[in-house]
Amino acid sequence: MQGPAADKQHLLSVVLEDYFQVAPLRGVVKTEQWHLFENRVEVNTRKALDLLDEFDIKATFFVLGWIADEMPEVVREVATRGHEIASKGYYHHSLSQLSRTEFRHDLQRSREALERATGTRVHGYRIAHGWFGPEDLWALDVLAEDGFAYDSSLRPIFRSFARDRSRRLPFPHRHGDATLWEYPLSTWSVGGWSFPIAGGNYLRQFPHALMKRAVARWHRTCEAPFGMYFHVWELDPGQPRIHAAPLLERIRQYRNLDKMPAIIRHYLGAYRFVGIGDYLGLARDPATRDLAPREPVVRVRVPPRPLAPEAKPTHGSENESSAAAVERQPVPVPAPATVPVTIIVPCYNESESLHFLANTLRGVEASLEDRYDLRFIFVDDGSADGTPSLLAKLFGHRSNCAIVSHPTNRGVAAAILTGIRDAGTEIVCSMDCDCTYDPHQLQSLIPMLRDDVDMVTASPYHPEGQVRNVQSWRLVLSRGLSLLYRLVLHHRFYTYTSCFRVYRRSAVVDLPVREGHFLGVVEMLALLDLSGGRLAECPAVLEVRLLGRAHMKVLRTITGHVRLLGRMGWLRLTAPRPAARREEREA
């Protein structure tokens, strides 16, 4: 292996990961949700490859092992088009999340996934989340022990390596008999402080004129190669926005995405770039290690389908010899009949959420298919974006799906009632299109709709329920409203405003609901309550909305609830007692 050369060649790396796997979103997007998002990494990787072909440049692609296992064809195409494949870990973990043993396991799992996908040995590594600081140099020892040739995870910014300025430039890290080359994040030193100038996020956030000047200065004055990188998702300004992330993280993720192709083209046209492995003269050797079988990736847990009990074979008479005995086959046991259930999904300007919804519902069908015959009704409530066409694309071809449209927006409650009226089953469920309530929780809600129950409503505020990442002001508003409704209605619930419910169709199809929007959801429950209906509350988990924007108008909703509370309070005072109403209805 040769050391770095001083020939004005610079280093280019590309991070191959999808838009939902990135550091700014890790606080709201869980690893087990990755497979629910729309996959855009394949298209974006081809954009990156075509951009590099435009300048006849070969780069190092740092790839997540998860992508190599899920989409090996994408990784193979990168290698086939002449680029080096290096590891970025398996999941998007930071070093602080991993012990030394866990770090080594993650290294091995990622490397094996990449080598399975390409058949080529992996030489390089970059940490998936964050960077190495002075306290993390033990990780270089582990990389050297595992046979990696180089790493590019060190970030010598600000004053972090002020006592050892040599860490700003490529250096050999020796551990025992092994040598590992380290290529730190390139920085611009001003007054003893180091500022990053190498990466996609820094190129997008800082003024382009300033960054061009810093890179040109490095090119003129520094013998070591300048290292530049970008992410494939930075070539995708149309990526879905995850608004649940904090404001600063959203700025970090989405600002100036539309300018990124032009920024990259400037540098690719102005300087000579090669991949790190090619710069070191590393051969593209075949993978020779024994690859472990692929480990299962993290998925939403799906309960195993129960097996029908085997029937015991009948035996011949005692006089029948074993040689002449007729082989008896087990008597097949018919599968238990499934219960027909309709799930209603109101949709209003939800084009950003629909891929996530479609992937989630596939998991719901798999987990419930042994007990329920699921049908779906999607009610497009006068959407003005691409919702109608995307609904048709994702669900229009499926025999158990129907799409109903409102010419104008009438509100979520009106959409639920339209679905209830169109449903052909007695058990009807309603859910939010944005999956803030994971519909897998229907496994708990549906069984609570016993013969003597008309509605089951999900309750995140129940002592056994849970709320995750939802804004505190929304919780205060919703909990306060629930407290007021407890004073007016007969059922003492913890939550009254949830759209995630199970209904007995015959009990709600003719309810005289006046409100069409969010108020109507509470009105349905209140009318059932005051008319003597039997209701149940099921603990549930409510999570923050990830994709798209909420449609509730806060001030209008508050004033509407005050009006509804007054009307329901008056109805309770003037209407017959629930027991009398129930006896009248049953008669």
C-alpha cells in the first residue's frame, strides 16, 4: 500500500443512504420504521452515478449495510459502474450508541452485507452518524484489527484537535502490525480554529463564495488531498418533508437542496477527484472471507400465523397386520372463518403520506389475516394535491380496496361517515392516514367490540396508553378538552378526540352528526353516549405525525369544541336518561 501522493488529486466520496435514514431525523424516525417509507435511494443513486459519469470521475461510495441487504441491486450497480464500495455501518448508529463489542459486530455485519452484494472486498469505513473525536481513537484500533485499510470518520473541527494539529491531515494510524490510513474531514483553519469545508451539508449551508475560496486555498497551499463528500439524497429536492423534526434539524436537512447539483458540478469541473481506495492503490479483490448468513433486518413484529392442529390418524383393527395396513392421511382441519372488517381511511392532501400508509397496511394485513377479512375504503376528501392519482396507483388495482371521492373538502368526520355508509360489514374501523396511531393496534381494539358494545375508541391518555414526540401544547389542548367532555358525557373516558376507532355500523350509520370536521369525531361519540350506546376505551400509543402537515385549524377547533360542549350539555339535560333511551331502542 502506498501513502498519500502530493499530485493535486483530491478525494471524493458519496454517502449512499435514503432521506429518512439521516442524522437530523433520527430523533423522530425509528430504525424499525425504515421499510415503511417511500424508497427513493435507487433513483437518487442513479442521479449521483450519472453526475459522476458526466465528469468521468470514480468515487468511493460509503454504503449502509441495511441498504445492501434490502436493495443489493443498487449497490451492485454502483460497483459495476466502476466505483469503490466502502462501509458506513449497518444501521445509522453513532459511536456513542455502541460498546466496543457492538461496534465490531456492526462493522462485520455491514462488511459482510456489502461483500455479499458486490462480491468485492471492502477496504474502507466511515461512521454512519456523527464523527470521531479525540476520545474515540480506540475505534481506529478496532478497524485496524478487523483488516480495514482506511477510515474517514475523524472530524477535527473547532478546537477538538488543537493540541495535535497533525490530525487535520491524512495520517497512518498504527496498531500492532497493522496500519490504517485516516482521512479526516477537511477543514479550514482560522486563528487556531478549524471549520469544516468538505461535506454536503457544509457546502449547502455556508455561502458558496466563501467555500469556493476555502477549497481553492487548500488546493494551492496544502500538499495533502482535499476530501469532499455529498449524499445521494442531496440531489433530491422533491423528497418528502418530515415536519416532526425540530426546526434546526429541518433546516440542516432541507435547506438549499435545489442548489446542490450546481454546487457539486462546480467542484467536479474545477478539480481532479478520485476515490479513496483508488488513491491508495487498493485492488478490487474478490471477497474471500466466509460470509455469514444474512441476519434478519429490523421489522415491525408480525405475530406468527397459528397452525391448525393436526388430526390424529385413524388406526386399523387389531387383526390387521402392519404390512397390510393402509396408510392413513391426517384429516384436514378447515381454517377458522375470518370476520369481515372494513377499515376507513380519510385522505385530504396526503400525497406525502400515502407510500408510508401503503407499506404500513401491508404489514397490518399480514398480521391480521388469520382472524379478519380486511377491506379498505379510502375516502378522498376533496384533495387538491396528487392524492387522488396516487391513491389509484397504490390501491386502485386491489380487489379489497375501494376509493370514494368528495368533490369538495367536507372534513374528517364527514369522510368517516361516508366510509361507514359505503361499508358492507358490521365491524367498521377508522384510522388516520398519517398513521399517528399504528393500525397494528387494531389487534387490541377490534376484540373489544363485543356484542354489547357499539364503539371502541383509542386512548393515548389512558394510564396504560402512551404519547410519543407530540408537541406539548397539543397535549395540553387535547387533555383539557377531554376533561371537559368527561363533565358532560356519561362515559368517563380519558380520550374523546381520537379518530382511531372501531364501530358497530348499525349503531352509527344513522347518527344525526352536524359537524363535518374534527368536531364531528367527538360528536359521534357524544351522540352515542347520550342515546344510551355502550362505548369502550382501549389504551393506545399516539405518535407524532412524520410526513405531511396536520390540517386542524387550532382556534377554529377550540371555539367549535366550546360550542359543541354547550350543545351536548343541553342535550344531556333535556334528553331522556340513557337507560330509558336504550330500553326504547331495544324494544
